[in-house]
Amino acid sequence: MQSKKTVLILAGGKSKRFLHFDKCFITLNNKPLIQHTIDKVSGVADEIIVAARDEKQGEEIEDKIPQKIALVFDSLKDIGPLAGLLSGLERASFSLSLVIGCDMPFVSPDVAKFLFEIASSGCDAVVPKWENGLVEPLHAVYRKEPMLAAIKEATGKGAKKIFDVLLQLKNVYFVSVKEIREIDPYLRTFININTPDALKKIQTNPNSV
């Protein structure tokens, strides 16, 4: 019997590069980015949690999203995505969570399944890694208990970056992007639309990415 899975979508960013217009509600093909993301992962997840920055944003999300989701809110301030990661994992019903941004409309269900499969062997985290050494901590699977402990330890020391948290974990599997390319040849799963230019590029030439 396969273990159940959580998908945690981080929606609490300040959207500075979108001139403070909430990017999770930016529309692509007449659909909010967060709706694209939810539609992509709904077949993989046994529960979907959306981490919003506050109740006002949470109410807007509930108004726009027809699916059943659980909402959590940032309990800590000024630590970026770690706030949503902490609140979301505390709420998660299951041990493994895929963590992604709300601005990833092409996230691949097959890549998600692949990351979950690796994590099921007992890893604390499964994080994609590029050839140049950069990692994708907001397109990764985390194990609840060790990750929560690592977040609390790292933030207690003043850390604000997810990579600092990864250093606290004992068993992180960095999966090569080359392996992921075998599932998603153009690596569209990693595309995040966080600027007006990125949105325009996809709208004008959807086959360019």
C-alpha cells in the first residue's frame, strides 16, 4: 500500500517583481496561476495545503479556488518561504510533502511522483540539483518531522534561507536535473512566472518554454 502524500503550495510571497500585484492570482489562459498549479498536482496529492501570508489573502484564495484545500498562514514574519514551509508542514497529515510555489503552472505530476518515490526510501529531503550546483528547494519533497526540527533549529539561529535548513538535515538526496530531464525533457516543471516579462513570454510564445 502506497503512503499518502501532501502537496504544499507556497502563496505568501510579496510579489515585488509584479509591482505587488498578488502573483498567485495572475491569469494565464484565463486561469489564475495558483489554479494551474493545483490542477497539475491534484492527481498526485491526497491533500493540498496552501500557505497564505494572512487571512485576507486566504479568503481570496478560497473564493477563487473550487477544489477543497487546507489553508495555513505564516506564523513567523520576515523569514520568506520558510514561514509558509513551517506552517504547512505543521498542518500536513502525512509524512511526505511536495513543496512548490504558487507560480509554477507547468509543474509535472510525473516529476512529482518521481521525487516522492525517491523520498519513500527514507530520505529527509529530495531536492533537484542543476549541473552548476544550484538547487531547487521550492520544487522538492520533504519528510515532515526532520524538516520541522531543522526549520526550528535553523530559524532559531537566525537563518532565513531554505538552504540553511537543508544543512541541518542528515539525509538529503540531491537528484540530478539530468534524471528529471528524462521525464520532462524541456524541464517545464521548474518554470516559475515571477515577473511580468516571464508571463508575457509565455503568453506570446507558449512553445518557447
